[in-house]
Amino acid sequence: MEPQTPSTARMIDYWLGGKHHFPIDVAAAGAFEAAYRPCADIFGSVRAFSGRAVRHATAAGIDQFLVFGAGLPTRSNVHETAPGARVLYTDLDPLIVEAGRRILAGSEHTGYVHGDVTDLDSIDRADLDRVLPDWNSRPLGVVLFGLPAFFDDATLAATLDALYEAVPTGSRLLFDFDATELQDYPRALAMMGPSFHMREPTRFAALLGRWTPTPEGIVPVAHWLPDGRAEDVPDAFWGGVAVK
Ligand SMILES: C[S@@+](CC[C@H](N)C(=O)[O-])C[C@H]1O[C@@H](n2cnc3c(N)ncnc32)[C@H](O)[C@@H]1O
């Protein structure tokens, strides 16, 4: 059955040239682009950053990832970038979880389950132990891409602190967040709804709490350890990696 409302995860799939979206998502993506600018290059740059961040973590010995607000596990997502790793994808949206399970069917060492990043107990412990048997004994990659904008500062700080507390020392937090780019595009900003949170980098950094950013810092995603020349895109998303 076709969904009745657009999903940001499926809109990103559309912008990345995937095939797991519906006309309603394409219409929403088109309306947003009319109020802002074309978005395919921006999301391509974000996905390239996520690949570099995942490879940075695997180079540090991380071979298991817990992904929150995962969206659709395609287009160079975590398990495709780190094929030897165990990856548990989670999302709040039941339609996205269902689609994710279909996409991952037959894929080894991966799983897709319901999870609310603001409530770690929402992840079924048996699923966590099945897909990531060493999640609480060896360092883990905790992935939050495209998520912080959903939360106010207090919720985000508490969420990041709870994640820090839950994972073994040496774990990495891989993150990006919406900077203030849309401030100059009021029609596009209005489409994001009243609970969309953009942040200055210093404000985001303060919310990391005990997580320590790597020396690469918190920078526009295109400029985080670029492979060669950074993509020429607006600095709409910033990101980085932080360590416990
Ligand atoms: C903008 S999409 C990002 C998808 C993917 N991470 C990416 O970067 O392509 C945000 C996703 O976060 C999910 N989400 C929103 N609130 C959440 C929460 N509290 N816990 C977990 N997922 C959430 C949405 O359902 C959606 O799939």
C-alpha cells in the first residue's frame, strides 16, 4: 500500500537516485526544492561524508554499528561501506522499518528494528544481542545522521549522554546536524514545521557533553576529511566523529 504522507527518509532516497520512494515523496521533494534549491548534490555530499566517517571508525577497529533514525539502508549506507561489520539499523517510523527489513533480506550480519533514539529501552534487547552480540563489551559505532534537527537542546543533550553511558569506552559517535542554512529561505524553513531545530556549530558542540570530537573537528560535512577536493555545496549540514 502506498504511504499517504511523505517521509524524509524516502525523499533522501529520491535525492540519492534510489528506487525506494513514492510519488508523494517526489512531490514533497520538488516543493522543497522550489522553495530552496536542488538538493541532490547536498545529499550526495552528506552520504559521501557518512561513508568517510564509517571508514574512519572501521580504521580505528570498529566492526559493529548501531544506527539510529536510519532511514532506508541503501545508496552506500553503513553495511555497504563496512561490508565486514555487523550493523543494526533502527528507526521510529514503522513503514521505514518494514521497508528496511525488505531491503536487507538475505544480507548477513545486519538487522532492522524499531527504535526511538531518545529511549534506548525501546530497542528490543534480544534483537540487539542477536545482531550485535558484543555491543556492550567492545567499542561500537553509534550513528546519528539526519536526526538532531528533530530534538530541542535538552532532549538532544540527554539523548547523547544516555548513549555515552550505554556504550563501551572507545566507541565512536558519528553525527551530522542541520546548520542555519535555511534561515535565508523562509518558505523552505516553514515546510520543515515548527519543531525543526537548526544549530550553530558551537551550540551543537556544547550538547555533545562527555563525547570528545576527533581532531578533524566539527565542520561542514564536505570538508570533513575530504577525499581530494571537497564538493562545492552549501554548508547546510555539519558533522564529525566523537569518541568515548
Ligand atoms: C532525515 S531522515 C534521515 C535518514 C538517514 N539517517 C539518512 O541520513 O539518510 C530522519 C529519520 O529519523 C527518523 N526519526 C525521527 N525521530 C526519531 C526518533 N526519535 N528515533 C529514531 N528515529 C527517528 C525518521 O523516521 C526518519 O527516517
